[in-house]
Amino acid sequence: MIGLIEREFGLSCKAVVFDEESPTFKDEEQNVQFVCQHKLNDCSVHQNFSGNPLELEEIVNLSLESKLIVEPDRKQIPGSQFINVFSMKPLKSIPDNAYLDSHMYCVSGLSGSSANDYQLFGVFKLTPSSKKVLRIKIVTDPDLYMSINNVRRIHMAMFPSFSTDFEATYAFPFASLSVQFDTSNEQLLCPPLSFVTGTLTSEIKPYESCFLPSVSEDFKLLKSIVAAYESDCSVWQTAREPVTLAAFQSSLPLLFKGDSIQVIALFASDTQTCDAISPSDICSIPPFRHLDSTERLWNAIKTVHSRQTFRELVNCATHYLLKHRELLKLHRGNHTQLATRLRTLLSSHSPIDLDSSSTFPYGIECLLEIGLNKLTNDCISVLETVIPDCVPAVDDKAKIVELPHRWAQLHHLYKASCFFLSLSPYCSKQIVIREVRAILNQPDPKGEWRMGLFEDPSRGPLVVTRRFNLPLSELLVPLSSIPPSLWIMRMDADAPVRTSVRLVYEHVPTRDGVDQYICHEMRLTDSYWPNGIH
């Protein structure tokens, strides 16, 4: 609520004050601790009744019975992300120092006021002789079928002229759409017209997302390998069963034989968030792609756990390919050390002793290279479906031999692929291509790939945000089929008294999945407040 007040009115609210017997809460947006109004020095009557938590009046009137009846109904009140005022105990009296500036007070039922009037009250300094008075009422069962004109008459009846505008927020998986508009369909919660422009904010966690699960899983293997590489270790841990030389030798005839393909899984099937996205929504992506020899080798040996075993496996594979040269297939863009060396060996007709070849790449760096090359090609195969020229934009043979550059390039392509998959089900192809091109052409923040690779537990996973404007006509999903997560009606008048009204309709989750809303009615009024009067 503190964040909502600041956002809507530009007022800095320091705290929400309620009775000290209420449980404490935290504001979802500002994470500010709500404070309790401490009792006065006089002792409460019920303290003389040891072990009985009820007030004296409650004991005499036996009102506990009515509380037991009402309590189940109170539990059915949906919770708000802004504030749960129904769990707060209102103040019993006005504080000694009256109402402090920049504080909101829970005053439902205080001094003759009713919960039907407002539950929160606060004053904010305007000038030495005036203040802004803010009253907030939370309605748990608002009339959603009321027309816009009726809402105007109810809240702005005394104002001859006033302005009205609206804002709606819609939630998608991995994205939210915010739309500000001044023309409505004369019905509460109605979506804006199609010619209006909205702001789509897509937020993803690339290394914890459900996109391209095979790439995501291989990233975890690469992280353990790169840790060994940077620590100059010859052995490293792997979460999977390490491959053995005997098993690898037996798989060679099938490993390089034929036209090996890889099925491209766009989403992890066990992730609830991605269940809302169907792969059929992105029909332009081919279901598989062809692998070259080093990519097949990576799939076969990526669970290797030592430098020595890696050397033996590469030796074994190279001997086999030299005997069956017709099976060696390398993509033109494969500039890894292993691919370069295999091309050299293939063009040579003299006997080769691999064990004595000091120039042959056996280090962990070679293993990292073929893994990075494989994942890079996976991302390119996804992006090429909409941007065929995405490779020249990222391929640089002069720099590609550097391992950090390979990491940075893969991160860049993987991030673009994740945004492509997150936006494609909801935005037109034209918008998706425009935004993916913009991501590819824009350099990543310095060191962003390292933040994703070496995640700091105290910092949390890497979060990447993309924000852009688009006409609502470019959305593939009609907004009329999506309940807005937030729908705000703003009314402002300057005369006779400057007044601002905000009706914030908040979508709240329910156990039965029925769409339900809470309305936060907020009224801010300029008030004469002479010195000495509190």
C-alpha cells in the first residue's frame, strides 16, 4: 500500500499505524515494516484477569460466540498484495500526538466513522496552512457490472468538471502488459481499444527458465567443467554417471554413422509456468536439426569427469574417424580447436601418431569449446527460423577462438532465444522479429555472461528484463479473454476543491479459480489546516 500511495499520488508514506495487538505485515512493494500504535500508560482492564485474553466487555457479553460465527467468513476474504486491512486491529483512540504527517492510520469505527466510510486515514503536508487528506476504503465485493458513468456520478457528483483516465495491467507467463488509456468501453474492467499502445515488460531468468531444456541442462555440466578449468584441476564432479571408455568404444559405430539429428525441445515439460505455452504456438521452428561430428562427440562424452578420460575418448574417436573418413562431417562455422585439427588430419595422407602429437588439443579448454559450439548452434537453429541472417551478426572468426568470447556469444544468443520463445505465443511475428533483432544488435552489459555463469547465492539468479511498446492490435491473444491483474480508474478535479480519486481493482487468487476482485477506493483532498490545529 505504501508503494501504491507513492505511485498514484507522489506522496511519501512512512508507515501504516494500527493497534499493537494486530499481527505485523510488510508492504509487498517497498518492504517497509508496518508499525503498531503503542497503548497509553494506563493499564488495560483485561490484564487483571490472568490467563484470559479477552477484554472485560467481551467476557461479560459472552461475545466469543459471535466471533466464532464471524471468523470463518473473515477467513474467506481474499488477500491483497497491497494490504490486508481486515487482519489489522483498528486504533481504539486518536494518538496522543494526533495524526502525524506522512502516516496512514487504521481508524475503522473510530470517532463515529464506519468501515463503510473508510478504513485508512492519513494527512500529508502541503503548505504551512494546508494538508492533503487521504482516505482509503477497501471493498471486498465491488460491483463490477456498474457502468463507468455511474461510477463517475457516485465519486465525483459535486465536481462540475474533472478528467478521467484508466490503466490496465495484464499478466502473461514471463511478461506483463501495462496500458494507459483515456477512452473506455463504458464498463468496468473492460480492455482498452485495439488502437491503443501498451508497454510489454518481459522478465526472464535465463539460467533457471524452462526454455530450451537441453541447453539449460548442458549449461550445468559446462559450469562444473569451467570451474575445473579455472582452478587447473584434472578431475571434476559431474551430476550424471560418467562415461567410460568401454561404453564409448561400443557406441562408435552408431555415433558417427548416418545423418544424426537432434530433436529440439522448446520447453521443459515438468515446469508449471511453461505449461501455459504450447509448442504449437511457435510452429515456425523445425522439430530437429542435423549435428556434425564434434556435436555428436559432445553429446557422447559431456559427462566425462577427468582430463585423462577425455584424452582417451578423443583419441578413440579420432582413430575411428581416420579409419572411416567418409563419416567425418564438420559444419563450416565450426572453428573449435578439435574441428581445425580434424580437418588437418583428414587432409594428411601420412601416418599419424596421435599419442605423440603435442599439438593435438586434449585440454579441458577443448572440451569446453565443443560444448559451447554445440549449444551455440542450438540457439542459432532456433533464431534462424525468424532471422536467417542472425549468424553474421554474431560470428567473428578472429575472436571466436577466445574462450571468454565464446561464453559471451553463447549467452547473447541464448538470451535472445529465451526472449523469442517467451514473446512468440503472444506477439505478432513482426513484433517478435523487431525485438529479437534489437536484442541481437545491442551489446550485453559488461560481464553479464559471467553473472549468469558464476551465480552468487546472495545475489540470486540473473534476471534479464526487456521493455518495449506495441499496439494492442499486434497481440495474438485477445485481452477480453484475460482478466486484468490490475485495473485503475483515475479521476481528478481542481474545483471547487482539488481532489483525486483512484479506484484500484485488484485481481486476487481464489482456491476455486474464480476471478475475484478487491477495490481500493482512494480519495485525496486538499484541506485547509491552519497552524496550531492538528
